[in-house]
Amino acid sequence: MVRLYNWGEPLLNKELIKMVEYAGKNRIAIKISTNLSLPIDDAQAEAIIKANLQKIYISCDGTSSTTYSTYHIGGNFNKVISNMKLLLKKKKQLGNSYTELIWLFHVFSHNEHEIETAKAIAKGIGIKLSINKIRTDMGKEIFETADKSIERDSKWLPENPEYNTFNMEEKKPKKRFDCRLLWTETVINWDGNVLPCCSVYSETHSFGNIKEDTFKNIWNSKKYISARKEVLGRKNNTKTVCHICKANDYLYI
């Protein structure tokens, strides 16, 4: 399975459909995550559904233009809902029972009062809804302790502890994350850099480059081996970004 998204919007890639079709011919399932805010016409919607993606996650963090645009600055809530409906319509018309559309609703302080409304809207248009806890600044979280993240981003965190990833009194994550990603997944960026997870995007922390070496060599490289040893609590000498993440108590959420 391949996720064709990371630090960007997959629908901006004009070759996305070709990539999905190529993967499908090789029996590889594809997932994408999109804010679905770009204009999508009937033909584009049909092409997306015909491509047979396994899952299409749609980030829409609000049930009104006001709450939606608080985080999705410059976005158009009505356009996103309209695009959702269009994709659902095409899915039904084409008899596609494989592709699953999922509305991701991330709970912030400014939209936590809209959870029940989101459930009602999702039920009304016939889309699966996933209520998600937010992460603090994703580009910084593993490089700092929880109290630093909370200090900077507290205004975004919901009051309801059910939807907050942090214990606000102790200033730390509620649950330590036991990382298995070093054995089960990998990230390959557009420039060929191989990274241990989606929390890191800088080539500074790259474990290798797919344009310069084979994936097998990178997967079994000193950096990968050292990172795995660090997670397992074994002695290792090569420092990686995983050492920083562990020192800050696994802020991967």
C-alpha cells in the first residue's frame, strides 16, 4: 500500500491519476489525503473515482465557513462540501464499491462545539466521518518537549480532554507512542530522500536518497539500524532524528 501524500496536496499533481492507475496494474493499493478545496468539474471527479483509489481522506475542519476558514485560511467550506457530494455522486453512478471517502474532522478549540453538527452533515450526504485529535506544529513536535508544544499551540487545543492528545496538568502526551514505523513503513519524498516517518521532511534528517542508492541498501543502512536499536533501547553509535524523537517522549501522535 502506498500513500500518495505527505507535506502537500496530491490533487495538485497533474500525473496523480496516471500514478494511481500504474499502481493498480501492479496490485498496489493507493490512499490520498486532500483538502478538496480545488475546483473539480464532472470529468475530473469521474477520473478520480475511476482510478480506483482505496481511500480518499478529506480534511474539512469545520461545519461553517467561519470555523472552517479559521484553520483552512483562504479555503471555501461550501466548495469542499460541494466537491464531497460530487465525488459521492460519481462513486454511485460508476458503481464503485471499492473506493472509500472519509471526512476527517480535526477537533480544535474553535470547532469542538460542531462535532454533533459534523455527524449530522456527514449522515445527510452519506460520507463516513472520522473525528480526529489534532497535532501541534507537526514540523516541530518531535524536536521539542510537550510543554513547549503546549506553550506555543495551546490556543488551538480543545477544552474537552476526550479530544486532547495532552494531559494539560502534567504537560505531556497522554499516551507514549511505541514506534513500529521503522519496521513497517517508510517515507520517500519528491526529491528521493528517504525518511523514517511523516513527522520529518528535511533532507537534513534523510536516511538516504533513492536516486543515489537502492532502497534495500537504505533500509538496511547504519542509520536505519541505529534508529531501530534506539527505539529498542539497545546500544548504538550513529545518531538519527529518531534519537531526538525518543528523547522528547515520542510526540508522534
